[in-house]
Amino acid sequence: MPCRVAARQKTIITCYKAMSATLLPEPLPRAILSPTTGASSIARVAITSEADSLYDLADGLGNDFERAIDILLACKGRVVVSGMGKSGLVGRKLAATLSSTGTPSFFLHPAEALHGDLGAIRASDVLLLISNSGETEEVMRILPSIRNFGNTIIAITSVRTSTLAGNADVALLLPFRNEICPNNLAPTTSTLLTMALGDAIAVALMKQRDFKPVDFARFHPGGSLGRMLLAKVEDEMHKLVPTAPPHATLDDVIVSMTQGRLGLVVVTEQGVLRGIFTDGDLRRALLAGNDALERPVSDFMTANPVMVSPGMALGAAQALMQEHSISSLVVVDDAGGVCGVLDLLSSR
């Protein structure tokens, strides 16, 4: 039975691909939608279809894409993205991605543009208009004004002969045949292709501008990535550090460790770092013998702990913790004096 099911699924996919090649209006075979067909089989065919379309999109990129990137790199204003319906939703995402990756951009709703929002467009802006058919009414209605303004237009559409493509300075064509929607109605494959092309544009611009993680963090100061890249160790470290001299007994060190609530004690001598004693060291010490509590902490401490400077980036310090499989770092100043402790929980 499993072999028969697998063979049937293979036949369905083969039939589907053959039907797509002939550009039939209904992309998913009715056989897939029968009550005896599992949801996973339907999803598998749908995803395979969309993946094939993405490969077609990648293969079709060429001179027009290069021209579009050159135009966007040379833009002295903003990239104004506009589209209606699902294309508009994808456009909003594209505008947000561009803005966060070094290309100033905003989304302009075409219907609102017809009622005054066209005034947001500057002469230095580039318009990126999205319409799968290239004939979306609201987009068509703002075209004359944009052409009158003299702005450069980049179009994303699947129809080379469409009105939008004909009025654009550069038309980026989607290799769209059918939606994976069983009725070939709901925007599915077309929106996926548009989003993928938008991401490709953003990535190409990032590479051309040598956009680094620290640049990304500048636009995301409130996010965890921004915090990791922009914050310094001194911003997050504990400044009140429990300390003990090397000759202190384990019994005394346990008291300091408990009061410090960091799970460790920094061992110093005349202000100079000598080692670190953690709760893990304590457990190992107690297993070493009955006299452990009377012995000096220097017998059990880690003599050369990993150290960082106060000015190190928080992300770099966290990477150091992961590299050494430790949960705390001793922070020392230029003179070697202990000025804090950074632990894994405080650095998250």
C-alpha cells in the first residue's frame, strides 16, 4: 500500500508539472483535492510548485535587474513603494526591509495617493510600483501623475506588455504562470515571487553598500541584535563584585559568594586579579575531601580566568562566553584592576 500511495503521489506531481507547462488556468489538479488525498500531499505539491517558480525567477535575473539596482544605488531621495491589495502588503514589507538595510524607503498606498498623498513624493525619489497584472486600476491611476513629476519608475509585474511595464523605466518581470490556489484566484505564487524579488533587491543593495551588522544595529537599537552590537560590557556588567584574597578559607568564601548573589567570587590580591572561584568550583572542592572548607580558595580557584575590557562590545563578550563554555567573565581595566563581572544572564 505505501508503494501504491507513493506512486500515486508521484503521478499527481508529474501531472501537475505537465499541466503547468501547458498554462492551464487551474494549477492544482482536481485529483489532489479529492477527499482521499491528505493535506500533506496537497501542501507538498504546492510548495514544490512555488519552489520551481523561485528557481525560474533566479534564472531570469539579468540586465534589467542590474539596471534597477544601479538606479536604486544612485537614488538621492527615497524609494517609494506602491501596490494594491496583496501586492501592497508585500510592498509594505519591502519598504520596511529597504529602510532597515540602508535604503530610505516608505510605502505609498495608491488609493490614498489619489487623494493627496502624492504630495509625499519628491523629485529625487524613485518609484517602485508593484502589480502582478500590470493593470491594477489604482496603480494605473497614479501613473500619469508620477510620469508628470518626472520620477524614475521601476515596475514589478508578470506581464511584459502591460501598461505598467510600458510606462516604467525598468520592468522586472516575474516568471508567473499560475497561482497555487486551487481556483487560480488567491494571490499565492505571485506574492511569493514578488517578496522574493524584493528581498533579492534589498540583499543586492546591502552587498553593494557593504552594509555591516553594526549598520543594521544602528537602525534597530531597541532589538536584541542592536543591543548586542551597540551596547558595551560596561553597560551590562555587575559593578559590585564579591572578592576574596587567595588565602581566604573556603568557609569564608562561601559567605562572600552567598552575599554577592553572582554564583562566584573574584580572587584578588592588592587589587590585582589572581583567579575566580565559581559555584562549580565549590561543588568540585566539596567532593575533594572533608577538609575542603578549611583550605585556602587558591587551591580550588581558576587561576587564569577569561577577562574582557569594559569597552568590549556586548555581542563579542557573549561570543567569548560561548567559545569557552563559561557563564561569567571578569572585567578588568587597563591597569589590570577588577572593575566588574559580566554573566550570561545579564548579557542576554
